[in-house]
Amino acid sequence: MRIAVYGGSFNPPHVVHGLVARWLLWTGRADRVWLVPVFVHAFEGRQDKRLAPFDERLAWTRALAADVGPDVEVCAIERELPPPSYTIDTLRALRDRHPEHVFRLVVGADVLDQRHHWRDWEGIAREFDPIVVGRQGWPLPSESAIAFPAVSSTEVRRRLAAGEPVDHLLTRGVARLLAASRES
């Protein structure tokens, strides 16, 4: 089976994460999508964001997967790997544990200019044939790519902090979990 490994902070996951997952399936780029929340970000300290606790992000990502459909699931493998989370290590661990599958990495066009910061990008490209998805504001990676709407977890967090509505940026399940955590 062809598995698209869609990793990220998912801090929180939003509707475009769901759209990308469905697009991968609808267009036949993968048979299943595994959402992989980062456990300890390899770029921690280089980016101006704080991650919510892993278990909270894992619950949000599971809610997103449930909202998106049965061919999308969550894989918490990074909790079991030594921190920080390097994509190449995660992909190789998945391949070792599931040799019956073919894994491809999913990345946004916005990370292409950061490849030189990644551990062994050449190995990732050689072994896991990345699927680069378009993102508004960034050049399309290929003629067969489309630009997804400009929605980000950063914007969701900003809107939440400002008390602005976010229901149009989140799936129902994620919105319910975030509302419940803000009430407690």
C-alpha cells in the first residue's frame, strides 16, 4: 500500500490539513494518509512558536482524521523515537516497522527553501519520493500542483488569543476539542 506521511506540528490542525489529505487520496497520490504529529521539533528555538503538549496535539490530530475519513489515520511514532524528531529518522522507522508499505513524504512548497536545514534531505528525496503540495504565496512546485488556501496554525492561534472566530478554519471535531480545552 502507498502511504503518504504527512507530518507537522498540528498546533492545531486546520481545514487545509484535511483538504491536503483528501486531495492526496482523491488524486491517487496515495492509498492512505498517515498524519504524524512532531514530538519534539528539530527546529525548536529557530521558529517563534510554542507547541501545545504532544498529547493535546495528538488528540486534535485524531479529531481531524476522524472528520476527514477512514483512509486518514494518525501515527504517534515520534513519541517512541529519540528526540528531536528528524523526518528521515521517522520515515526510516516507519519503513522498518512496515516493510509491506511504500512511504512518501508530504511537504508544503513553503518548506522547499528550508531543505538545507533538514537532516539528510537528499536521503529523504531518494528514499521517500516527496509529494510537494502548493501553498498560496509560494511558487507551485510543479505543473500538477495546486495552491491550497492560505490557512495556518499560526493564524488559528492568533485568532484564538484575540477571541476571534475560528470555526471556519477548523473541522468540527478539532473545534469541539479546542473549545472544551478553553472552557476548562
